[in-house]
Amino acid sequence: MFSTYRFDHPETDASKTLDVWAYFWASLFGPFYVLFAGFPLLALLMVPVSAMIFVLAFAGFGLVDWVLGSEVVTVFALFATPVAALAAQGIAAIELVRKGYLRAGWREGY
């Protein structure tokens, strides 16, 4: 689920790695992570993706609380929902950064 990606630039011999720490920072900062990676247009695309993840997480928590109504399930969902939303945001941000590197001419996996 959290794959490590390595990129090499064919002309400058520079390399970039997207690893567990990249997922951590991407999950916390979402669009800002994509922006600081050097992809401003993809960062703008990440804003509605992050908003959609937030809305789905909020609605999902409300639905679970309303349908099941158990206090134990509600407490579990209270902790699990933000973790799942942050993981989804991290995965989405890393995929956008990965696509950005590939479009910029970086080679993956060398």
C-alpha cells in the first residue's frame, strides 16, 4: 500500500525517493506537500481531493454513528476515521507527486 518510489533525472544524475517519511508528510500537509515538491498545478488539483476526503470521512463517521449507534463502535470510528482519511490523503498526494516527476522527465526505479 505504501510503496517506495525512486526517481533519477537522466541529465543531472539527481535522485529523489518517496518513502515512508514522504507518505507521513504528504498525509499531514496534502496540497502543501505537492506544492513544495515543485508541482503547483498538481497542488491545486490536490485541494479538492483533500476536501473530498475530508467530507467523505466526516460523512462516513456520521453514517457509522447513526446506523450502528453503539458507543464502542463510535469510539473506534472516532479514532479510525481520521487515520484512514490521513492515509488516503497521503496516498493521493504521493501519487500526484509521482505523476509530476514522471511528466517532468524523471525516470522511475533506476
